Amino acid sequence: MIARLRPLRPYLARYKKRFVLGFAALVVTQAIGAMIPLVIKAGVDAISHHAGGEKLLIVGAVLVGAALVKAVFQFWMRWILIGISRDVEYDLRNDLFRHLEQLSPAYYTSTRTGDLMSKLTNDLNAVRNLVGPGIMYSANTVVVGLATIGLMLGLDWRLTLIVIAPLPLGSIVVRVFGRKIYERFEKIQAMYSELTERVRENLAGVKIVRAFCQEEAEEAEFDRMNKEFVEKNQRLIWITSFLWPALALLFALAFMLLMLVGGRHVLAGRITLGAFAAFNVYLMYLIWPIIALGWVTNLVERGLASLGRLMGIFDARPDIDDRDVPEHPIEAIRGEIEFRNLSFSYPPAQSSDGKPILKNINLHIPAGKTVAIVGATGSGKSSLASLVPRLYDAPPGTLFVDGVPVREIPLRTLRSHIGFVPQETFLFSQTVAENIKFGATDATAVEVERAAEIAHILPDVREFPKGFETMVGERGLTLSGGQKQRAAIARAVLRDPRILILDDAL
Ligand SMILES: Nc1ncnc2c1ncn2[C@@H]1O[C@H](COP(=O)(O)OP(=O)(O)O)[C@@H](O)[C@H]1O
Ligand SMILES: [Mg+2]
């Protein structure tokens, strides 16, 4: 298990000092907590010796004082230990996003976006639960368990052993049920994402559904899925409804043993009434650690599985990078492109058979020249275009820019000199200006306007309600297909590129 936790080490090490503080608060909290039954014992013994009210007053004051101090440290314990888990979550999420930003487009054609999203939400959450409650309650259980049982043994070891005998069963019950609950919960989650995906598709594809009169069929299918979802949830309620009463019964058994055996000890004068009272309180103290033991093991298991899945994302290496760039690479690009006997096929995982999409292409485009490539749908025009900015990698020695093998040009240099308008444009839910400035954030308003003019979208933008500040996308203005493409062209020309690639753009 320790080995599986290793990926978390660098993340946890950053917060070593706070961990120490948090654990210190935990120990103080539980030490005070463990003392409280002894105070109760003193109180009860005082009563049975018919002591004066003054002594009871002191006992009461000590109880309140102890509870107050305990409350303060308990607050710090949670605040620190659970707080760390949020910081770790923050670090991990940033690292994951940074990594995803590095991976090449090929990775995303072989990985389902939905899976990635669920890893970034559910799995990250499970890891946070492992780092926060998982660690805190593990430590808590150990400290409370040892302290409580230790003090109970000190009071009467035989009684202790009898009374706590049924308790491990509680941990087992929680663990077994917890696992079942988790399995069902996973199924419910999966069902839920199917359901939401169905809704999403119906909303996005509303025109198709209406045009083909598929409303009733869609409603029937939705009803079926919705029913299944509810039934799965109801099966989960069945288990959870069973768990708590089962635990309550188990603890009733322990308290019964305490009453029968402990009561006899009191009558025989082996222990005081106060000790008997203290035993009752200690037994109550044990309820939570016993439950936590079963619960935490599930939490940790789940967290470890999720951690493994997240680390799987980090295992995917960016396959297009600067590894072949020499020590002193070129810094500027004039824009000459040459394909030399290029054959290209997509990575085998994504193409059905790995057979070449492009075969023996020889093409020389001098800097500043315009070339149009015409061909049937699916003949490989977009594929050829995507090789130049290295969205996919051409085989070594087949693609040269300014006479330099393209892999020897730093990606940043190469791409910052290329204006690329893909066949399917993508605009972000931002303003028109922000969309055009994408990749050239320090461009001035005049430059943006000039780019819009070149792309023939300036008159359209002037008619938008807020001009360049109009929001685009679902929460803003819907652009026509042509307007979107022109915005994308403006984006490409704004950077004044040496190479301009227009894939099916007007
Ligand atoms: N990302 C990809 N992964 C695998 N195969 C692809 C990918 N993109 C395109 N293809 C395949 O490459 C071939 C050429 O596609 P494409 O270059 O888009 O053609 P065109 O732009 O000329 O219509 C098609 O058979 C298509 O199935
Ligand atoms: Mg195409």
C-alpha cells in the first residue's frame, strides 16, 4: 500500500510542517477527550460517597473547561488536516491540467473526453478524500483506539476484554457494507453520466430530433434510463438502511455485556460506580473509531485506485516535443516549406489499419508563395496541413521548413510563425476581440481591427451589439458558420505569420 501511495509523496512533503501541527492538535484533542471519563468517574464516585455540592461544582467546571479546550484543538485539527487536502487537490489539478495541455492531438483522439473529465472530477475527489479525511481519521482511530482501550485496561482489564470483544465485528460490517455501497454507487454514477449525456445530446441535437420527429422515441428511451437510475438508487437505500441498525444492534450487545458483567463487578465491590460510569463513556468513545476503521479502509482503497488512474494520465508522454532540437536552433522563419518524399499514416491506435494516408508527396513551396491543394474528401488535405505545425509528426527527413528538418525547430518558434485556420474552427466563450487575440494577447485594438478587416469580418463585427466586446458562444451571440471561420482567419493573420494555412476556409 505504501508503494501505491508513493506518487503522493512530493505533494504531501510540501505540507510537512502543517501535518506535524495538525497531528499535534489531534493528539491533544484526543488526550483531553480520554481524560473526560476519568473526571466523570471522580464525579460519580463523589456522589456515591455523598460528597458536598462543592466538589460536584469543581467536577462540573473541569468538565466544561476540558470540553472547551478540546473544542479548540479539534477545530485546529480539522482546519489544518482537511485544509491540506484542499491544497494537495489544488496542486494536483494544476499539474494535471498542465500535463493535458502538453499532450498532442493524437492523445485526444484515442482518449474519451468524458473519461478524462470524470478522472479530473471523481478521481481527484477520491484522492482528496484519501489525503484529508483518510489520513485524519486513520490517525484519529489509532490515537483514540489506543488511548481509550489503554485507559479501560487500566481501570479493569478483564471487563475491557469482554466488553470490546464484539466490536471488531463492527469494523468488518462497515467494511463489507461499505464496499457494496461503493460498488453500487459507482454504477449509479455511471448511469448518471449516461443519463446526462443523453440529455446533452438531445439539447445539442435538438434540430435533428425535431426534424426527424423523434421526440416520442427519445422520451421513451429517456424514461427507461431514468427508471433504471432510480431503481439503482433504491437498491442502494436498501443497503444503507440495513447498515446503521445492524451497527446499533452490535453496540447494544457491547453495552449489554458491560451492564451484566460490569454491574456485577460493581456489586462485588471490584470496581467503583464511577469506574463503571467511565467504562460506559469509553465504550461510547469507541463507536466512532470502530465505524471509521471500516469506513477509512474503503476510503483509502478508493483513493488509491483513483490515484492510480490519475497517474495513468501522467504516464502519457507528450509525443511531440523539442527532443530533436539542437543546441542553437533557428530563431526566425521565412516560410519555405518542403515535403520530401513524404508518406504519412496516423498512429496505429487511431487508424483502423495504419495504412498510409499520404504517399510519396514531393512539394516545394517557396517563402511567400500561395499554393492551393485540391482533392476529394478524405484524400488527406487536412492531414497534410496538420503536419506543418506538427499537430502530427511527419516521419523524420520528410518535412523541412526553411530547409531545416521540422523537428529541429523549437515548437514555440515554429508555431508562432504559423497562422492556422483548421477545417473545424473553434471559438472560446469569450468576446470577439479575445477570440481574435488568442495567441497574441498583447495585440492592440488597432491591430485586431486590421486583422478583422483582412479576414472580411469587420463590417459584421461593427453590427454586433457590442462590437468587438460581444460575447461569442452559448452564453453570447451565435455566429454564423462563415462568421466563425472569418473570426478564425482574423485570429490567424493577427500574428502576422510567415506561413498561413487555411484548411477549407472559404
Ligand atoms: N486524427 C485522425 N486519426 C486517424 N485518421 C484520421 C485522422 N484524421 C483523418 N484521418 C483519416 O485520414 C484520411 C484523410 O483525412 P483528411 O486529411 O481529413 O482528408 P481531407 O481533408 O482531404 O478531406 C481519412 O481517411 C480519415 O479517415
Ligand atoms: Mg479536410
